[in-house]
Amino acid sequence: MSVGKFLAGFAIGAAIGAVTGILLAPQSGEETREKLGKMATDLADKTDATVQDIKRKADNLISDAQEKSEQIMGKIQDMLNKDKPEEA
């Protein structure tokens, strides 16, 4: 199981559990709506932060891969140029 799927399942399960707990708690409808609104806002903020973090990590991985491929291509080009007979 991938980490992303695990985290998504965990977040969904936590949200469902929290909403269920709030709906079953003995409080007024207005208080319940306020809590649900705050939870939705918090969840959206956390989701946005997680997406930004994943995007940043992916960008770093892509950048690293590009740098390494450029280094490898440079080494291959150097090797090819070394083996080429010089023209007079």
C-alpha cells in the first residue's frame, strides 16, 4: 500500500469519525454547525498544506533527476569524444 493511499484513508476516516462524534453529541444545532464549519476549514487547510508539501517534494525529486541525467549525459559525451579518432 502506498503512503499516499494510507494517508488519504486515514484523513477520510478521521473526518468521518469527527463528524459522527459531533453529530451525536448533545448540543444545539447552531453549535454543531459552527463545529462542522471549523472542522471543514481546518481539514481544507491541512489538505492544502499536504498538497503543497507533496508538490514541493516532487519538484525537488524532478530537479535532482534532471541534474543527475545532465551529469550522466555529460560523462557519456566526454567518453564518446575521447574514443573518437582525431582528424588531421
